[in-house]
Amino acid sequence: VVKNVELNLALRYDDYSAVSNTYLESQILEELDKHQLPCIFAAIPCVTAHGFRNSQPADSLLMDAEKVAMLKPYIDKGLVELCVHGCTHQTLPNKDLREMSEFEGLTYEQQVARLAHGKSILEEQFQCPIVSFVPPWGNYDDNTIRAVEAVGFSIISADPRGPALKESSL
């Protein structure tokens, strides 16, 4: 037994969206509230309607008022930090299961557009500033880092093996 060791732990729930399991999420939120445990919720602003792994063009779905209303009180209490988890969470074409990504390989301009769009949707729906970005599947590239900063995020939570830029504050 090790004594006097400080443990830092962050809880994160990914893929909160229009199609995620509302019953499960309500149970998670109740337990977080009951035990006063803060948690990061990585939300998909306009989730693809045809599944994350399907790269074919698809409609996207915004969260309805019920999904927003369920999460908002926990954000207001400070128990949930809302993060942007991609824009649609749809993988790009020509990616196999080991390298799926919504961002990696896109131009800087394309990534800025997706990030800005997703951030604005969630900030409008939840009426709160969002400072953190969680790339789907943890995959990103140098353009993602630059785009994340350009859009106004100050935190990226991703695969630690991903790229890092010396000039970046992330």
C-alpha cells in the first residue's frame, strides 16, 4: 500500500449526440450527481446519420431539445464540462479501422470550417463557452492542431502518440 500519493483522474464520456443512448446517459448523470463526480462529455454537434465508420455522404442530425435539456443542468452545476467531439464523427473515405479519422488529412481550411461549425452549434445549443476538443478516434494531424487553436480551443484531448507542434500552446 502506497501512502500519501495523490491520484489525478479525469472521467470522460464520448459520443453524446442525437443518436446516443439517452437512458444510459441519464443514469450516468444521476450517478455523477449523486457522488459529485465531475465528468467531461465529448459531444458530437451534428452526428452522421449512417454510422461513424460509413464514409459515404449522409445526412447529419442535431441534438433535440430533450438531449440539450438533460445535460444542461449538469453543465450549469459544474459537474459536466462540454467538449466538441468532431463535427459529424464520420470517418473520411479510404481509412481502414486502424486509422479512422474525421480530420486527419484534410486541409487546414477544411478543418477550421468543421471545427468552427461544430463549436458554434454546441455553444448556441448549450449557451456556454467550449474550450476543449476531442478528435474522434483520437486521430489528428498538424493541421488539426493549428485549426483547433485558430477556432479558439485551448485544450485538445487525444491520443498521446499524435503530433505535437513546438509553437502550439496545446
